[in-house]
Amino acid sequence: MIFKASGFIAVAATKTALILGSTATIRPRILRYDWSTSGTPTSDQGVEVQVRRATALGTSTPYTLQAPDPADGAVTPVLTAGINCTVEPTYSAGFLDDKAINPRMTHQWVAYSPDEEIVLPATAAAGVGFQIVGAGGAAGNLLVNTSVRQ
């Protein structure tokens, strides 16, 4: 089953807009994501965002995942999502994706085959986060949207 999750956070370095969490019983897969910024940019300097593995999910506002098919609305996801992190997740070294985008554009990533999907571990309280590492000329919020298969 596929679920959608969207997150946001005010643009600032080392802030996580969206964290997706797994459990010991599932291995969710990120199928696609995009990010953009709101607000009028202060310059064309890029905002850098990394997709990173987390070993602890930090503290965030819980987000209710949405099923794109209304017939699936009665299914409760096991996958968790949190937005607007107030305590940053604990991230592993390195990253899965690192992009600096002009704050006037949108970046989109799509897995072209099942082998390219980003797999979350079957580990409780571990997951994948979308963290700003360089604020650049962005103003307003970083907005992140994902499609995740549970």
C-alpha cells in the first residue's frame, strides 16, 4: 500500500522538515520525493538538502500519512512520519542524496526501478530524514512531499 507524507520547516541549516520512521516488522520504501521552498528568495544561492538515514527519530510533530486511493483510507499505516523537527534526528554518517537547488525551483527524485527505491530498515525508531544542510538564499519554509510503500 502506498502512502503520502508531506513536511515543512522554516529554512535554516541542520533542520529536518520530514522524518519517516520504520518498525521491526516492516521495510518501507520511498518511491519518490520532491522539495521546494515557499517565500520570496533573498538571493539565487542554492539551498542544500540531504536525504539521510536516521538511527533515532528525534522530536517532531506527528503527521498522519494519507492514502492516495480513498478506498484505502481505512488502512492504518505502521510507518510513521514526523514534520517540523524540534529535536533533530540522530543521523548516520553520510547521506543518500545531496542536492543544492535554486530556491526558485522544485527538485524531484523518482526511483526508476524497485532496485533504486530507498529502503528503510526493519528496525524500530529508525528511518530516513530530509535535512537542510545549507540555507542559501531561501526564505520561508522547505516543503517536502513523498510517496512511500509500506
